[in-house]
Amino acid sequence: MTLFSNEIFTFSQKLTHHNHIVIVPHKDPDGDAIGSALAWCNVLLAKGFAVDVISPNEVPGSLRWMNQSETIIDFTKSGEVAKAKIAKAEILLFLDFNSLPRTGKMVDALTNSQAFRVMIDHHPFPDENVVNVLISDTAVSSTCELTYKVMVAMGLVPDKHASECLYAGIMTDTGMLNHNSSNPELYHIIAHLLEAGIDKEMVHREVFHSNSLSRMRLLGHALCNELDVLTSGKVSLIALSAEELAKFSYKPGDTEGLVNYPLSIDGIEVSALITEKDKGLVKISLRSRGDISVNKYSEKYFSGGGHRNAAGGEYKGDISKAVEIFKQTVESYFGWK
């Protein structure tokens, strides 16, 4: 991997001299964040390193089948334990995020740490000032794809457990290869993961086909009662308030993939999911078809970003106001009004 040869060399040298590593994914972790974190965890543990994975908040149940997932420390539940681990860390490995605010309430502990910092990510505009080594590539499908490349370049061949984590991250971040997945090299990587002996059917079953009754009812409610198609016929919107999520016993990961459903409707070019996870904080997920870039729209109106066909953002305020902003801007932004 010649593109990041200097960065990989520096990272490898630090691993030679340091033992305790803390791995950090982003807040509200998804399959790519947890997949890359646990892939590194499995590989580094096999090499004899002391490794802790600390998540800013709860890990979705659909990802808890991954090897070593039971060892993840939830910062919201075990903050003091997590802070002590961070304070003792010699290396901090940041995965699948481009700036420290993406770690939520962990940001102060991470900022104050004296550890050597490495960031591996695929989102645009990484904050290179907060790390010692930055390996960032927006052309890859996922942080898991980039992680595989870095591991191979470092001579750290992922075993079956690590490969299953990487495969899950690739599948979730590409919507089962529906977007950000046109590079032939990605399919060669998937072939190598299959050669490592992964149980592909198990991964798909656990990630995509293991749903609680409450989640299925939430999805049914969202699609039946909350799906709105705007005037142009090209934009869909699903908005879910905190009260609605509570009514259906919402758990992290329950709305994963919901934003993709409306793209199967004839004529829909952009799909949005707006959720009120906490009072005063609204999340927006965006998906699009073809050459329609939702990342720039998200950046302009919802302090977000991401990739051309898959982006996200947030709005601090009431969900009704976020919905109003979306409806007033999205069609004109793309020239459909």
C-alpha cells in the first residue's frame, strides 16, 4: 500500500515499542465502526498486545456476535473505567471518524491523553491536527476496507474472526454492495475474506435478518404511517420523534437500513430519515441514487457530510424545525423545484 507507506511505517514502529492500545469508534457506532474496531482488536490481541475497545455509547445488538464484542467498554455506562484505560494508553487508534467531536462525551478524555494517536477513516475533511498518523481515503467503500489494506501492508493478516468483522463492516457501509462499491479491488478483498473461512451466511443473518418484534413494528410504523413523498416525487422523508421511538422500545441499531427502503420506490432519487434520538438533538441520514451527491447538501444544511450516495448530519433543536428545513431546501437544492 504505497499511498500511505510513511504513515504505515510509523504506525508499525510505534507498535514495536508500545503495548497498551485503546481503540475508539465513533458515537452511535455502526457496522463499519465496530467491525473495524473489533478486527483490529482481534488481530492485535493475537500478536500479544494489551487492547481495549471503548465505545462512546451502546453498541447495537445486531453487532454483538462479533468476536471480542463482549469486552467493549461502554463509556456511558463505565465512564471512570474508560477514562482510566485512556489515561494509561500508549496508542489511541481512532476508527471510522474524522474529528474528535464524533466521540461525544469522550472528547475531553481523548484530548487530554498523551498517547500516540492514529486515525484510520474514509470520511472527507479529517482533522489531521488531532493525530500523529492519519490514514484517510475517501475512495474506499468503508473503514473496514481501508483497515484490511493497512493490515496487509503491515503484515498483519486477519484471521477468520477479524475477517468476519471486516466483512460485516463492508456490507453495512455499502448497503450490501448497493452504493460506494464499484471498485473491482473491493471484490478482491471480499474474496480474500471468504478465503479466510468467514461464515458469510451467519454474518448476513446476524446483521440483516435478526430482528426483535419491536423493531419490526417500528419499521412497519415508519413505512406505513411516516413515509412522505415530497411534491417533486423525487424525495422521500421518514421522520420519527423521540416519543415514537420510545413507543416501540427503540434500541441502538433499530433504524439501521431504514433510510434505504424508499429508494426502491419508482422515481425516488433521494431518501431521508430524520430521527429525534434525544430531546434537542436530531439526526439525519441521507441516501441517493447515481450521481446525486447528498454529502454536500448535508454539509450545507445539517452540519454533516459523508459520501456521494450516503451521508448524515444533525440538527440541534426541535425535530419539527429540522423537518421544515429539509422540506424547504432539498428540492430546490437539487433543482427539482
